[in-house]
Amino acid sequence: MAEPSVAEQLEPKPVPASQESPEDRGLVARIGPVEIDWPKSLGYFGGIGLAVAFEIIEPPLAIFIAAIPFVKLLKQPHQPWPLRIAADVVEGAAKPVGGDAESTLRLPETQNQTAGAAAPRRPQRKRQQST
């Protein structure tokens, strides 16, 4: 069986109905491994563009704000820890400009990612009370 071409891999595919909420039906598409919420993305990036056009914000700040969704993609459990730390630092710096808002670009959650994402907890010792 031949591997799909790059164009076929990047072709938008609808997100399976089991993974999308009813209000997002038909509005979220998957391009390769990334899910894109089109209305939120258009509003987010369009708003940044309008803010620059009306000189409300400077272009360097707009580039930083526009990069936030892409930086959030780097913060995945399977990424190397230096990359995750760098993504955390940039995400922390983005908090004042709304970096903690819901993401417009995201990687879909799979059973394998969510099962291995949490580190096992160490059992806590019970303290003995002295009387």
C-alpha cells in the first residue's frame, strides 16, 4: 500500500463526530495531525491583523501574540523536555496578552497520549501521631 502524498496528508479532513462537541460540528477540521477551529482561528488572527492595521498594537507584539497557539502545540507530553520548558516559559510570558485562553490550534487527544500523560504518583506515607 502506497503512502499518501504530502498534498493528501495536508488536505482538510473533518474531525470524527465522537471527538467534537455539537456546537463545533462542521467548524473544526484536521490538517495532518493538527485540528483547526476555523471560526476561532479567523477571529483570533483576523483580530490581530485589524489591531495592527489600526495601529492599536505594534507588529512585533502582534507576531508574539500570533505565535502563542503554535507555541502551545510544542507543549505535548511526547516532546523533549527542553522544548516543553521553552514552551512553558513563552506561555507564561503570554499570560498578560491572553495566552491562557482556549487554543485555536490543537493536537487531538488520543487514548495513548492521555493514558501516558500523567506521571505515576508516589504513595504518601501516613504520619504516626505522637501522643
